[in-house]
Amino acid sequence: MAKWVCEQCGSPFVRDKSGSRPVRFCGVGCYRDWRKTAGPLPGCFRPGNVPWTKGRKGIHLSPATEFKKGESNKRLPLGSERVRIDKNGAPRAFVKTGVRSWEMRAKVVWERHCGAIPAGMVIHHKDRNSLNDSIGNLEILTRAEHLNEHRAEIKSRNNWT
């Protein structure tokens, strides 16, 4: 324990030196009073200083990434389609179904024609073309049936015996 003198009120106090705040004040009240009279800290924007952007209307710091005049905000409408590569390297088509939601096109096509997909079932492409989402090319299988359907391909891809 050390004996200190408060910089604001001048009264002595005892406090251990733990903590990140310097030992200069006897309490939070004296610290706050000192902050009110001390003014802004170094690095703070002081009253009377002029910001560097004053008078620079329409400043362009990165014109290559800004929207051009008349250009939209590039948000895609509902029903838009995108092709992405899945974790196995196969291309998959996705359809925008909400503001921030995308679903696989095969699932959307199946649900439109046949209703909801039951739990534990997956959609299988009969011709193995993951972009051919016509209803004639889709069938619904259990996960076990789907694994059996693709077992030979998985073994050859992973060099299993």
C-alpha cells in the first residue's frame, strides 16, 4: 500500500497500484471534476479546428468501387439465379427466395411440383448433372439410398478400397 495525494482536491489517500487507471485521484468524482476542467485529451478534435473535408462536396476517395451515376445498388430481385461451387467441386444453382435467403434450385423446383420435402430425404439428380433441375431429372431418396447410389463415385474419389 502506498500513500498518494489527489491532484484535484489535494487530500491524501491510500490505494494499491493495481488497475489500468493511474493513481492520481482519490475517487471517480475527483477524476470527473478534473476531466471537466482539463479540456479535451490530446488527439481529440478541439473546437475551432476545421475538418479536412470542409468545402469538398462529393469527394471521391475510391472511385473504382463507388456506384456510378444512374447505377442501381446491385441488389438482385426475387427469383434471380446464381451458380455456386459446392464443397465437392460440383456447380449448384441457387434461387433468391427472400431478401437475404437463397435456396437450391432443385429444392425449389421439387417443392413447386411435389410439395415439401419430408425430413430425412434428399433430392437426387438422376443424370448426375447438378445443374439439370428439370422435374423429370429429380427424384427424392433417403440419405441411405442416396449414399448407396453414389458409393462407387465416393470410393473412387477418395481412393478407398
